[in-house]
Amino acid sequence: MVDNIEPRYEHINHAAAAARNEGILLNIVRASKNIPLSFIAFSKVAGTTNVNMNAGMPAFGLGPGPLVFNVNRQAIFSNSVLSGSASAKNDFDITLLETKEFYNGLLGPVDLPTLNFFVRQGYTRELLFWLFTESVRETVGGRTFEYRNDPDPAIACETVRGQSRCFSNMVEIALASGLTVQTRSDRAAGAAKATVLGRLCFDDVLAQRARRFYPPEIFATLQSSSGHRPRCTDPWQKERADGGTDLLTFEVLGSPQGRIRYEITTRSTFGIYQFLGRILATGATEQIRLYGRLNVDEDPRLLAVGAGGDAGGCFVELGYDGGYYCIPRQRAENTKRIFSLLSQLLALRTLAGDLAITPTVRTVQ
């Protein structure tokens, strides 16, 4: 009997994906409760099925009687006449990601070349700005204000010139003015490997595209959009005195307050988990909503996690520490993109050496 591998392959694929998504949601919930995060990875998943069947003639005696003791009847049936057995076995190897190299990647801030990868994969710049930005500092008139990316308005907002300005305003202004990431490869003389440099710049085409998503009052706050520097068409700096690979500053020229300087601090992959956990802990899942959408009927929530079941079922569900968490199967597009992005980030931070020691878990049915 030959086993058909298609349904088993599909089942293992679905099971591995469900385990990965539950692991991501579990760490977000842990972050919301200030519980240490834990990361594991599948290094191998294998399944086997064995089916055996035996058939034969019953035992009987030939010759004059009396017959010997074990053939004292006309026929004897035993397990050698008709028998069968079946077994299914699933083996998967998991790795506890606890190495120094893994945590160096997990805790290190995301650089602009990596951010550019995700921009080119079709993720909206607004979603990436919310996830990867830790804070924005604005220096105007000799004073510096910091807008932290936190769902609590008391942390995210500052009073500037008598008006309240929050991190969400920084996101709106940056994206409405066409802020994006640009990279290039720079190979020094005699160097064996090129260095990938990144910078923030303003793209006129993206600024024009943003007018389809953002309300008109946002563009009124841009002050002098043509004064944003650097433009993506500007030449790159010939020398980098700081020796870094990223340039996370930009300026606004010609505003009524004069030159305004902005400095963006990016967060790490671990910081993204903490940010999503803060949204869950503060109950701000309904407050943080995105303007930019790939489809007009998308769910605008950044993180769509409910405490109860959804009528259409759950994309991923989890019971933990007396609570129940469900990401709806229908809609919740931004949340699903975040799960995809986090799994890609973890893969980028996982080295081959991290998967060397693999305890095996075996289930037999």
C-alpha cells in the first residue's frame, strides 16, 4: 500500500504555519504582561506512515491419525493467516534560540537597508514607520522635543508652541511629504566587500500619491514641503564622517520658525514585540489606525486582537494566563502583514549555527 504524500504535506505545512503564528501571538501577549519572551525555530519536520498486511493459508495436518498435538484439529488459524498493522509518526526538530549571535540580531536596531527591503516587498510606508520608529526628535528654535512611539498619549505627545503634537502627527507629516528610504552600494578602494549605505529622503511622486489617502488638513501642516531635505534626487554625501551606514536625520528649510531638524531613532525586532505588547496592554487596538491601504475595504487597525471569538473564526487564537486572544480570520490585514514581517525578521536574525543543537520531539499515533 503506497501512501499519498499530498495531504500529509499540506497538513504538515498548515500545522507548522499555525505553530509559527501562535508563537508570534504568544510573545506579543507575553510582552503585554511584561513576561520574558521566548523564541524557538523549526529546523526539520518529517512524517512517516507504515501499513503492513499479511495473508496466508491456515495450518492443517496431512497423514494418518492420530495427528500431532499442535495439529489435532482439521485447521488452525493464527496471526500468520491474516494480520495487519498501521502506524503514523511525526518527527520535528526544534531549536531554542538563545545564542549570543541571535540576541545580537534581535536586540540590534533595524538599519535602513533592511527597512528598504520591506519597502520593496510592498509593505506600506505608514505601517513600517509605526513598527520600526522608536521616537522622533524635533529641534526648532534652539529647543528639542521628543515624540515617542507609544500608545499612551501622555508619553507620545508634547506641547509645542501652545499646541499638542504627538507621534502620530510625525507619521502623517513624514508620509505626506514623501519620506522614504534610499540605498546604494559603496565599495572603498581595495575593499573586498561593498558597504550598503542608506538614507532617508523625500520623493515627490510618493508625496503626490499620499494625497489620495490623507485628509487635506494634514498637508496644511507641512509648512514648506519643498524645503524638506534631502530630496531623493539630491546627490549623496561624498564623505561620511560618522562612519555609520545609516543617515537618520533630515531637515525642513524655509519654515516660519526657520530651519527645523528631525532625528529618527529606529527600534529593534525585540522593540517591535514590546510596542505591540504595549498596544495590547493599554487597550489601544482601536485607537491606532492607518490611512494608507492597499484595498479600500481593509481593516485600518494596526493591531486587531480581540478578547473574544470572532464570528468568522480566528486566523490565530491563543489562551494564556486566563485570557483568550483571537485575531479575526476575516479582515485584520495589517495584523497579518505584521506577523509575516516578524517571521521574516526572525529568519534574517537566525544564523545557521543557531540551528545546530536540535532536541527532537517525536509523536507516535
